[in-house]
Amino acid sequence: MEIRHLEYFVAVAEERHFTRAARRLMVSQSGLSASIRSLERELGAPLFVRTTRSVQLTGAGQALLGEACRALASVRAAREAVAAVQGLLRGTLSVGTEQCISGAHVPSLLARFRAEHPEVEVLLRQTGSRELVEAVATGRLDLAFVALSGEPPEGVRLLPLAVEPMVLLCHPGHPLAGGPAPDWARLAREPFVDFHPDWGARGLTDLAFATAGVPRRVALEVNDVHSLLELVGHGLGIAVVPRPIAGKPQAAALCTLPLPGAGARWQVSVALPDQERTGPAARELLGYLALPGA
């Protein structure tokens, strides 16, 4: 089984499209297809269901994907370890982050890293925390800045960065504006604007309402902070967000209220693989943060 075949397989699995995968890899589509067929023959099972409009993983393909990602990560780590012994830092640093993370300014960290280590290609992926920690677990990311509610998957450790309270945001003309902290029953009657379920803040809010035994209606789901603030600013719903989001300039006209009781706490962490799988480039970036246990 060739490393190249696994690289091609992972690209098609992630893109769900042969043409896009070939463009990403800068290879011909015919060569890519031939490599996938060779891998399927070697494994004795089809890896994709191909139609004219989509490409989906088969059961065998799903079983292979995680192992293929881990194998490619191990190969990359081996190359980088040898370079590190020679006093070089090369290869790729793949970083993930959720939006508006506190405790670290990711653009500044990456800019410093690239300036000091120009031989390392820096890649960044922005999405929800749940998806990010899964990518760290499978080796698709070297590390990620996340706000995870619940335990991380096996093989992932979390180094805490910051803890912030969750607060309530509403339009200044909303009946809740300017009043005391509402009780849970009052909030149950409101339509909410919230992030997609894989965001850490969404999971934390869902957990807070479930713990209180109160239902909640999420009427508008978004995948970025600015859309959430705009929707709340137009009076289309209220939102529960980490305090740093409530402090953004775009939220200056909104009303901020505490949540009932002690409220939920939003913890930001760096998600990393196990110590032995943390590569030299990731360790170097962590050194800028001076975190214990890094």
C-alpha cells in the first residue's frame, strides 16, 4: 500500500468529489481515479459510491478513513522528527480554531511562527469545536483552539487557556432589556439565535438548558459570529454567547444580561494529540503560549 494512494483516498473522501480532489492535489483526474481503483483492488472492497453528482464513502471507506489519516500523520511526524534532530523545522503545521477564541490571538501566533520558521507551511481551518477535536484525533490537525463542552475523544488532551462566563444578548427594545436576570421559564418562551450544534458555545448552552429541565427553541442557526449579532440586532431572537462575543464592537448596541443562577462557563483550550504524537512544529507553537503540560 503506497502512501500516495492513501493521500489520494483522503483527498477524495474530504472533497467528496474527484475533480476537486485532483485539483487540490495538482494531479490529473485519470491518475487519481487509477490510484483509487488500485487501492480498492488491494483492499478487496469498494471505497466510494460514485454517482454523476456525488461521491460517498462506503462502509469500508469509512473504516479506512480514520486509519489512513493517522497513518499519514505518522509519516509526516517521522519526517519532521528527523528534520528536528538535524536542527531543522520543516513540513506542515495544521491548526484549527473556532471563531472568537479567547486566551490566545491565533493570527498573531501564526504570524510569529511563520516569520521565525519560514520552511514550515502553515495551514488554518476554522469550524466548530466538535469537528476540530475529531480532526486532531485522526491526525488531520496538529492542534486546535477549541471551546469543547464534554470530554474529548480518545487520544486527545486539552490544555486550558481561559474561562469566560456565558451571557444573554437581546435587542435594546426587547422586554428583557434593562431588567434583572430572567429565570429559565421566562427564557423558554423566547426564540433563540444560535450557532450550529458542533460549536462549543452551542453545546454549552444546550447543556445548561437541559440541566435546568427547560426546553429551548432555536429558531435561527448560523455559522459565524457576525450573522448572530446582526440577527439579534434586528430583534429576530435572543442569544446566549461567551462574554468576549458580547464585548465585540458589533454588539455595542445590544443589551447584555446574566444567565439565571451561577450561569454556564465557557472554557477555551488547546486540543492536542497524545504527547508522543505531538509534532515538533506544534510543540514550537505551544512554546509561545508557555502552557503547563505542553
